[in-house]
Amino acid sequence: MTRENILAGRYARALAGQAGSPEEREGIRGDILLLAELFGRPEAGAAELGEIMASPVHPLGEKLRLADEILGKIGMKGAVADFLAVLIRRGRTVMLPKIAQKFGELADAADGWLSATAETARPLTPEQADRLAAALGEFFGARVRLRQIVKPELLAGARIRVGDKLFEGSVLGKMERLRNRLAGAVRSRKRKEAQNA
């Protein structure tokens, strides 16, 4: 697990400690997802805000004033606004997308849901997504909240991640496994030829 994942998990747990009910968790989930979109990684497409927050050129006071102004305009206050201030002070706003993901997983677990991610070459239809969530729910014995990510490089098929389990069923994954088997066979053959020489 990367250092960023560990830190994101810690921040998400701290934020989850602020929510006592399912309704509060859903409110925080929506707020943290919005903040992730507004202030997240500049290289991932977040606009100028992410760049300003990530830049050492802008002083801390300027960053905090800008965040207060934006939060005031969208009417966000309370625990999530305070949480954003902590992230700004610690230079961690780029972690907001990962924190939002980790918070979602914690909130889902607290509410009896299992988080799953389906990476597919093309978007799933609502019916396909419902069938997949139902099948995963039956397999794991829990209600499943399915998040979809479209990755055209998979070519076809899907990768399904549930917690730390990965179900690889993409054409790209099959091609990688085939390549690894072929490479292993070539190495094995070369070793045998070297031994026989």
C-alpha cells in the first residue's frame, strides 16, 4: 500500500468520525466528492483551484481565503469545511480524490454496503450495472454499491475490484497473462538449451 493510500485512509477515518448517522455520512460523501472535483489533482483535470492549492507560490493565507470564499458561495460549512482547511494547511488537497474514495468505502461499510469498482472498455448500461451489482451482492452476501470507470485500453471485458480482491476478465489482462506465459516458456527453453550446451 502506498504512503498516499495510507494517509488518505487516515484522513478518511478522521472525517468519518464526524458522521454519526447514515444521513450525515451521505451529506459528507456528497460534500467531499464536490471538494475532490473542485480542489483535487491538477494533473487529473481539476481546474485552477487544484493548481493554486498545490503551488508553493501562493501563500497559505491566500489559499485559505480563496477556499472560504468558494465554500461560502456554495454554502458548505461545518465539518467538511474545517476538514478542507486542515488539508490546505498540510498541503494535502491533491489527495482529495483518494480521500473521497476511502471515505466512501468507510461510509458504505458502516451502512452495510460493499464498495465495488467495475473497469470496462465501454460504459455499462443501467441494466448491466444492476445485474453485476446483484451478482456481486449474491457472491459476497452484502449489498453492493458499484462504481464504474471506463478504460478503453481494456479492449473488452471487465476488471472488477471489491476491497482487495481483483477479478480480471479483460482482453488486455488475458493478453498480458499470455505474454507472461510465453516469456516464461522462452526463458525456460533458453535455460534448458544453456544446460545442454
